Amino acid sequence: MDTVTPDNTAALLQAVHWNDQGLVPAIAQDAASGDVLMLAWMNAEALQRTVESGHAVYWSRSRQALWRKGESSGNVQLLHELRLDCDGDTVLLRVEQVGGVACHTGRRHCFYQRWTGDDWNTTDPVLKSPESMYGKTP
């Protein structure tokens, strides 16, 4: 992953079309398999810290604070590649999901519910209990 320096920080951040709250959606994708793991939000500081550290950092809208993915659960995301979509309003993080769990429910990814025409059905098992990751049920 290329590093951010004071000389290229402006280029990194200026290309992004931030929403009215100063955020951009960030899709985390497994760099090896291509599986979509989760969607989160980033502000400029989160994006800059992600590139500087090589670890995914997001903006928690509920807590109104930065959060480093895996800081509580240990399931960190190591950044392999950063991409920006054609409109500049969504970033894609191609990551290595350490621990194999991206979802706070203990599943590999957050998209574990499939619509079957009349109801949502769970398609993926819990790999690690939320209690073991967080000490409580999410």
C-alpha cells in the first residue's frame, strides 16, 4: 500500500466527494476472495489514518467518534488497496480480514441475510460469539 505524506494528503482527500455530514461510504472487500465484508463510513481523518496506518479506521455515526476496526474484537482489517469509485463518492478498501470475522454478530461478513421472496433468511453461521469478542451481546 502506498503511504500518505504531507505532500500527497491533499490529493487523497480532495478527490473524495464527501456528503453533507463530511462522510463517505466505505466498502470493505476481502482482497483475496472478493467477498464484500461490510459497509461503514469514513470522515477525512478516518481515511487519512487508514492509509497512514495500513489498518481500517472508520467513523462511528452512533458514537460520533473514530473507531479502528478490531480494536475491541481483535478482528482487524489490514489495508491492501484503496480505490475510489467513478463518482468519487464511495471508497473501496480491499483488506485482509484478520481473524476471519468482519461482522459484530460474529459472522464472516455483514451481508448474511438473503431475501427469499417472502422473508429474510440467515445464510451464514456465527463463527465467533459476540460475547467472546466484546464481553456482551451486541
